[in-house]
Amino acid sequence: MRRYASEKVSKLPRYFDRVHGIDVIVHRTERSHEVEIIVKADRHDPFIGKVSGPDVYACIDGAVDKLERQLTDHKTRFRNRKHTA
């Protein structure tokens, strides 16, 4: 599971170059798993993706998808901030 999470998370700096650290937190209860991924970026609050469900691998995929969206949205806003119409 650790290798799977590190493979998925290693793709996140592709979406935003100023990533300094990534933390993956897996919390397991009786019936479900909760995955929280925290991405620390330069000059910005941390990006957080949190998903819970019965399958830990699906939760990792869901959290990575959320973070991909957050990072690409931030990157487009960051690049286009001076080019308003």
C-alpha cells in the first residue's frame, strides 16, 4: 500500500512546480478507510485532498484526483493573474 501511494503521489509535482512536501495519512476504522493527502507548496496554504470509503486504494486514487484538480486550478490562476480580459 505504501508503494502504491508513493507512486500515485509522485506524479503530483507535475501539476505545480513549487511543491515542497507531500504527506499521506491513512486512518482505518472498522468499516472504512480515510485517506488524507497534504501537499505543501511554496507561498501557499497546503492543498488537502481527503476521501473516505471501504477500499483504501480507491480512496488514494480519489484523493490524488482531487489534488490534481486543485493544483491545476491554482496553476492556471497563478499564471493568468496578470492577463485579465
